[in-house]
Amino acid sequence: MSEESGTPDHPTGTTPGPRPEPIRFFGTTWVAHDNGYAARRAGVAVGSLLLAAAGCFVLRFAYEGLAIADVGKFVNLLVVVMFAICSALAFRRTWEGYARRHDPASVASMRGLMTIGFIGGLLAYFFRSLKEAPGEELHRKEYETARAQYEKRTSRRTGNPSRKKRKG
């Protein structure tokens, strides 16, 4: 969250304090649920479901390619199990990512698994968009915490402490 500073990034005519972090496809409409927020959620839900279906279609072609190559039942089963497990892990990891931020090192180490299990990630995105903008809960919590800290910092003192009357 960035704070008011009077720089070109933050003109002095805007509201002081932390600013909400934009979410992909939603910008900052998630704050007040305005400017087509509901339509964007519907579009994201439909889009992610269509992409997941297209991904399944592509995986079906890949499976048929393995069947044509006659690699054997064991390899076919291994490929199906690998995509199922990777998709389940990607779903869980993506879903957890909407409530808390992951460590950057673990994100880098899981990149391959998330790529293989892309269908699980897309399905998590679909199901989350039925409830809210994916990531909105995390961003809202961080934004409200930043606003509360800003209010606490700016309202801590009133007046000049050197003019304070001393008792005694």
C-alpha cells in the first residue's frame, strides 16, 4: 500500500493515505463493488471455466496421441494420474493463495507443478469468482489494516507537545 506523498504518482488533490492494490481484471473496483464489478465477476467466471474446458480438450488430444503412439497402459495411467494430482495440488495452492500470500521462494519452486496442473488453478479461479473477485479477501484485509495503521499514525498526536501544561 502506498501513501500520499505529493509526487507525480500521487497528486496532492487525492485522498491521503494508503491506496487499494488493483486486482487483475478488476482494478480497484473491488473496494466499492462499482463500475461493472458484477459483470466483471461473471465474465471472469465464464472465461476461466471456458479455459479449463479448453485445457481438458487439449489434454484429451495429448492422451489420444499417447494412445496412437502405443506407449502402453502404464504410461497412459501415469500421465492421467500425474495430471490429476498436479491439478488437485494446483487447485489447493491457488485457493489458499486467495486468503494468504505465499512465500516467493515456494512460489518459484512450485511453478512447474502449477503449470502442469493449470486446470486446477483455473477451476479454483472459477469457484472463487462465484463468491468474490479472486484475491479480494486478502487485498481487502491488507487494505483495511493499512487504513487502520494510517489512521492510528495520523491521529496519534494533536497539537504541539512542548506547549502541554505540566502538572505540579
